[in-house]
Amino acid sequence: MTLCALPSDFNPRGEITPPAYGDHYLFVGAGATAAAPEFPAAAGLLLTGTYRVNGARHTVGEGEVFFVNRGSRLAVMGGAPVMLFFHTRFADLVMFSLQYGEEPATMEMLPYDFSYLERVHADPALFDTVSSLVSLGSSCSSFAALDSDMTVRALFEDLLRKNQDAYMRSQNIQVVKPSTRLEIFKRISAARDWMEANVNGDVSLERLATVAAMNSQHFLRMFKQVYQITPHQYLIDLKLRRARALLEGSDMTINEICAEIGFESPFSFSVLFKGRFGQAPTYFRKG
């Protein structure tokens, strides 16, 4: 991995095709004046800055990550951007390695398509991982270089799994045009992300539909096609998984956990928890 300062222009010759990177490149900018005009992006991750991607403006804040697809039109608008672009052939090399256990010495491969993930994701763990690469990339030690390579490999494998899951779920959407399917999937995923970020708040079908820029009945149909359950069922499962984490990792009482995740009745919470995990909350904690 190569650590670089943010250049003033990624594309001084006006190329229309994405660059071919022979290494992972981590670009770091600082200050509100950090900016770079539009250029064709390699596949990568964007942190802590304001960007324009294919004409749409996105602000990526603390704990958030934007997956940018290879070939997208990217401009840096400001902030303190951190951008990790992957080795051009890395997706194919990793996929080949995962399937066959080794990486080919030479092979002509097509770049991997991450368009189903191209949006802002609230992912504090991934944010922290990429942020940690900045300090690793500035170290001259071979151990730090190895650590950064292993870190990039691990996060990229996770990215591939997320992308594969997104693609498979998108195929449940019953429309003819692939571009329409992609747009619907992105809107539904954005609403799901909002639901996960606001799991303890006031989550309604109408609010989710607004996030997805759809009417509520259309959103309900599309959500069920993508995730095979209703938004309400998805929300209940989120709350129950949150409750399980609190049972495992906190000293909160069951009544306190029930109130924390937004259940009014400890009895209904207990029934739902047992149905989801096979044990009532009391016995789950004892076990």
C-alpha cells in the first residue's frame, strides 16, 4: 500500500478511463480547501470529506464510508478526505484465490463491479479500519507494511461478500431493466441503513418510504422483494439482535434492556426473543 498526499488534480491529461493501479493507494487530504476536479475513479473507499460522484453530492462523515465503483466520475469537493483505491486487479485476484486457493501469475480479468454498494454506508468498524491504515502507511517498517496488506485483504474480502449479497438480493426485484433494479435496490438499502441507525427511535413505514423516495405501498412491496420480510419484521429482528448483544455484553436488567430497545411489554419481548433465539432472555443470559 502506498500512502500519498491528496494531489490537486488526479487527471491532468483529461483521461476518460479509470487509472490502472498496480498497488493500493491511500490518499489523504487536510483542511477545508482540499479539493480535486472530476476524474474517472478506481474502485475504492471514501472517508471524511465531501465528494461529487456521477453528478450527485455526498458528504461522508465520522463513522461512514462511501464505496465508489470503478469508472464512476469522482470529484473531491472539500473537508479532510481519505480515499483508498484498490489495486486494479485485486478483486479478481482475491476472488480467484478464494475459489481455487491460489492467485494466478498471469490472467486477463475484467474489473469487478461494485455499483450495488455505491452509496454512503454507516459502518464505524470499516471507518476505523481504513483510518488505521493512515498510520500504518506512514511507517517504514516491514511489519507495518505486512499488517496494512493483511488489513486491506481482509476488508476487501468483506467488501466482496457484501457486494455479492447485495447483487443476489437485488435479483429478487421484479423489474425488467437492470438500471431500474439497481436504482430501486439502492433506495431500499438506504432506507434499511437508516432503520439500522435509528433502531431505537421512531421508525415508521412512512418515514422509511420518505428516505427511499417512494410512496409507502410501493416501498413496502419492494422491501419485501429484496429482504423477503416486511420492514416491521426486519425492525423487530434488529431490536432482538440488539437485545442479545446487551444481554451478552452489559449488566442491564432485562426490563432495562426491554425499555432500551423500545418494547413496552417485557412479556411480549420475552416471547419474541425466545421465538428468535430459542431461549427466554433470563435463560439466555444464564447460559
